[in-house]
Amino acid sequence: MANTPPESKNSRLIIAIDGPAGAGKSTVASQLASRLGIPYLDTGAMYRAVGLLAMQDGLEPPFDEGAATRVLELMERHRIEVEAADGGTKIIVDGHDVGEEIRSPECSLMASAVSALADVREALVPLQRELGMRDGGVMEGRDIGTVVFPDAGLKVFLTASVDERARRRLGDLRERDVDTSLEEVREQQQQRDLQDTSRAESPLQVARGSVVVDTTGLTLDQVVERLLEEVARIR
């Protein structure tokens, strides 16, 4: 994998936000980008799109070598586009907006599985870098500060207690009329945490120099204000 070029003095501001599922990354990143008037890119949605294609093709993790090859073939056969949209990131597969489909619990687990494949990451990371270098902005995922942009102007690691993260995720799912329970959500998140932190390729970890913020018990506004203070320090 190619080394990440360091940011120059003239490059656009890049804020890297990493953390586990349910820590509030997407909501915080979206609001922070809006407050700063810069783009927001949810890189995890790109892996979810690949996961959706794998699900539709009938694949199930864990992937053997043959299944991993099929995932790459799916990426070559289908067109995945990323567009910055108001308050979020629009993911389009073969001309169709898949924003709702990629947010299911099943797709979340599949996204974690495909993101562990080195070839998948090698295909998507350059696109993430290109988007960041071109427009700057708030980039959110699980390896933005460690792999994609280790020289980002500001690196943040958001976390929260297991129970808090499960409650937030349950609330999101119920808003989309997904029938599930707190216990099921907690179990799925713990499974995804294990996959994300133990994978050989770009595991979830705190990037060097990151500002670590535990969002347990904090409101969205409190977290965003904290990060705005950090942005003010580097500007």
C-alpha cells in the first residue's frame, strides 16, 4: 500500500475521526463539518456498499480465498460512487442511492468483514485519499488517522461505553423501523468490535497524536463544541 503523502501548508484542512460503532462518529462528524462549512465523508459507508454487494451475491463471512476473490470481482463489475451531500455522504451503486440499505445490522457486520480484506482496502483507500486531498473536510471511519491520513490536521478518536453505544445504535435502528432488541444490538456490536480490532489489515486503534473523547453521557452539542475548540487550536 502506498505511503500517505504528508499534508502541505497549502493543503485543505482534514479532520480524521475514528472510533468503534455507536460512539457517535457519524453524527458528530456531520455536525462538525456543517459548523465549519467543510465537506463530510463517511468512509465506512464505502465498505458498507461493498458489503451490500457481497450480501446480494450470497457471500457469508468468514471469507476464504475464493470468496475474497469474488468480492473483488464484484467491485470491478459494479460502480460505486461517493458524493458529498448536505449533512452526510451519499453512496450510489450502479446509479442507485443505497443509503438506507447499507445501514442494516447485517450490512454492518458484512462491512466489517469485507474491510478486513487487504485488497478491498487497497482499492478504497486511494479513493478516500483523493477525496480528502481534493476537498479536505471531516473524514470519519476506523483507520483515517492511522492509515488514510496519519498527518491530518486534527485526529480524533471517539469512544463510549458498550452499553451507551448499544443504546444509541438501537435508537437509530428503531427510527428506521428495524425490529431488534438491546441485547441483539449489543451482541452485534461486540462482534463487530472484535472484527475491527483484531483484523490483520488496518485494525481499529487510537492513532498517534489523537484527541480521545469519551462521549458517554455527553450531548451532541457538547462533543461538537469540544472538537471546535481543538480545531481553533490548529488554525
